[in-house]
Amino acid sequence: MSVHKEVKRVTTHVLSEMKLRGEKISMLTAYDYSMARLVDEAGIDVILVGDSASNVMAGNETTLPITLDQMIYHGKSVVKAVNRALVVVDLPFGTYQGDSKEALISSIRIMKETHADAVKMEGGKEVIQSVERILSAGIPVMGHLGLMPQSIHKYGTYTVRAKQDAEAEKLIEDARLLEEAGCFAIVLEKIPAALGERVAKELKIPVIGIGAGGGVDGQVLVIHDMLGITQEFSPRFLRRYHNLATEIKGAVGNYIQDVKSQDFPNDKEQY
Ligand code: KIV
């Protein structure tokens, strides 16, 4: 029997058990009550209230503008809907890079106000003091290495990271540091598959990839991308499981037609 089928509630311990047994971890983003409820009922292991909300919910070009208050709003809505999955909320840009005290205050606000299970933050060595301080307050931390969208202005492009040896070595070193500090898992974004596999083999904690190949311990996608709601975004790593954009536009088109033609509402659809 898989760990996935056995547990009523996914915890950080359940995730390490999954890695031990070689069972892959499934993770998706969600930002609102209704979607989180469906994703949880479908049996996902981890729900990430990602700062990608800045793109897909608020229409910003990058993840940088989203605020802590906005992340807390999304986190609260998601937690209310979830019975089984582990809920992780992203620390948004500018709420943890300053110093470890600021990072702790931001994390405490997320935990107190959303009732989520953990926080996630981007970076390795540069943020290690913040990671340690948050962990010392009893808050589980998920790391995030590889392509870190909050640093897009430093990179200048969303291209694959760590293709060169120096960047790959730094990533491995950062992953080790995050594990030693006590992170319960790490997300690796858009890196070569061989590097993803190497990190997953070397670490005891689960490594969850988005564009990091099949050799890692689990996969995460942005829900709007995998359901085909976003149309303009199609990186190689994205598998679309639906084409909701076409379905939604079709349904809305039918509604408009029915309203205009006075087919809606019919006799049974009124009081
Ligand atoms: O914000 C987000 O959705 C993320 C995933 C891409 C891992 O960090």
C-alpha cells in the first residue's frame, strides 16, 4: 500500500516517508478556496500557495510585486478548503531577504494568520540565517533553488539555470546547506535533469522539481498552466492536462448567445 493511500493528513514526516519508500510526491499550486478544495479532494500531497499568484491571479509580469498581506489572503482561502494536503505558503519578495528577524516576523504572520503548515523561500547560503531562525521558531521551511523567479532582474531571462559547472556546484552546496539547516524539502526549478537527480540522490530530504527532470522525488506545476488556463506560457517542462481556456471561452460564448437570444432564462429557470 502506498503512503499516499494510507494517510488522512499529509505532514512533513509523511513526505520523508514517501522519499524513503521511493513514492513520488505530487504538488500543485492553488490560490483560492474553490480550486484548493478540488485539488485536495483529488488527492494531491502538497498544495503550494505560490507567489506565482502575482502572475496568474494578479496579472503582474513577475512575482516581485505581490505583498505579504496578499499572500496571507490567498493562504487563508486555501487553508479553509484543505483537509488532507500539506499547505505551504511562499514568503514573497522583500519579506525575508533583509535580515533574519524580518524573515521570522513574516513567517510568523503567515503561520498565525493563514494556519498553513509551512513556508517556502528562495535562496541558499544568502538566506541561511533566515532559514535557521524561522526553523528555530518551530516553523517548517521548504527551500527553493535553481531558477528563482524573485531574482529575475539579476538573471535577465527565465532560461535553464545551473548548466555551467560553477553554478551547478553552488546549487549542490546550497542544497546541502538547506538540508543541514533543517529544511524538510527543497524545490528545484528549471535545471538539467542530471543535476536534479544528483541532488535528490545526495539529500535525505525530498527534492521536488519543476523542470528538473524525472530523477527527483516529486513534481510541482502551477495549476493554471497544467489545466491550460494560461495560454501564452509553454516551457518544455509543462505538460497540459486540459485545455480549460478553450472550454471556458466556449461556455461563456454559449451563455452570451443564450442571453442575447433570450433563450436564458427559460420557464424553469425563474420564480
Ligand atoms: O510560486 C510558485 O508557483 C512556485 C513554483 C513554481 C514552485 O514557486
